Amino acid sequence: MSKDEGIQIEFVSAKSLSGKTSDEKLKAVLVAVKKGKIVVLEAALSRQEEKELIKKTMESVSDDFPGIEISSFGEEPEDMRAQLIKFLGGKTAGLTVIGPSTLVKQVKRDPGRLNLFASK
């Protein structure tokens, strides 16, 4: 499929990211998004990872890459038990969608759903 035929969406499993550092995850996401893909991560990025991704994106903004749209679905663990499970490598709930701002036109979040509108 050529780049002009549609919008490419890449689904990334939590397992494929589990052995990577935050920097490695964010670099892989940014590389894919710069290629014009919308990336859907099975597990939500942490708030700190989202902040770092936005920071790295702002450093990369140019005429060819105007930036990203990002939205996570699912919250970080609030109670001590959930935080301990996450610390020990347990699966986090939710997902994260990241795409080039040239493709992602609008993101709507409700408590139970995430709607993403994209077009070329």
C-alpha cells in the first residue's frame, strides 16, 4: 500500500514494549508517528511518559513534522496494591493513541470510550 492510499494504523502489544525502557518506547513511537502512522499502544503510557513524549515531540517540530495528537484511555493506578502490581511488571489498564497532527483531526474522550477522527 502506498502512502497516498490511506491511513496506516500500527497496533503495538504491551508484551512487545515490556522489556524496553521508557526512552526506547518513546523513541519507537516517535519514529513511527514521524513516518505518518497512527500508533495504538495496548497499555496506556504513564503520565510521566506522556510528558516526556510531548517534550521530545516539541524538540522535533519542523515544517515536515508539525507535531502529534495523543490521548490515553485508562487511568494510572491510584491505590497502593495497584501501584505494587504495576511496579512488579503487572499489566496496566487502558491504551494510548498517538498520531501525527496532520492526520488526527479530533479526539473525543468519554469515561468509557475514545473517538479519534482522522483524515489526510
